Amino acid sequence: IREQNGDTLGAAITYGQMGLLYFDKEELETALRYSSKAFSIFSQFGSPNMEVAKRNMLRIRSRIPIETFNNILREYNINPEPQTRTPGNDIDATGIDASSQES
């Protein structure tokens, strides 16, 4: 509803909260999807809230198969491979980059 009303950042906050809830329920792929969506939106706006989404994504990374993790990130145009870095939405050994790319 928030997205439909133009409250994109409000929607991202909700997605981030959903990611945390699903993490607590140990539904990690769902948690990653919500956190990735939140991260993607926050990074478009340069919101500091992207750090919360980033931390949750990094907690999930070690708990699911890396291929699954990478595939979910790609669904949200987040590049998990530092060797193919593009400006913006990447993840590497130090974490997830701060900006996002539109598809």
C-alpha cells in the first residue's frame, strides 16, 4: 500500500522489518528477499537505513547456500561478484555497496 501511495521509503522500512521478522523465524530465503528489496530502495535514496538491511543480508549470507544467496541478490539487481563490479550495487568481502542500479 505504501508503494502504491508513493511512500517508497516507508515501503522500504516495512520490507526491512519483514526481513528481520523472517530472519527470526529462520525463513532465510524470504528474509533475504525482503532485506534485498529494502536495501535496493534505500540505496536509491542514499538512506542510512540501507545499513540495517545490509547487516541483515550479511547475517543471512553464511546461513544459506552461496548460490542461492547470489541468485536472490541478482533478482534485486545487486551484484554479488566483486570481479564484475559495476558502479553501485555490489557485494564483496567488505559487504554490500551503498548504491543501487535500476533495471
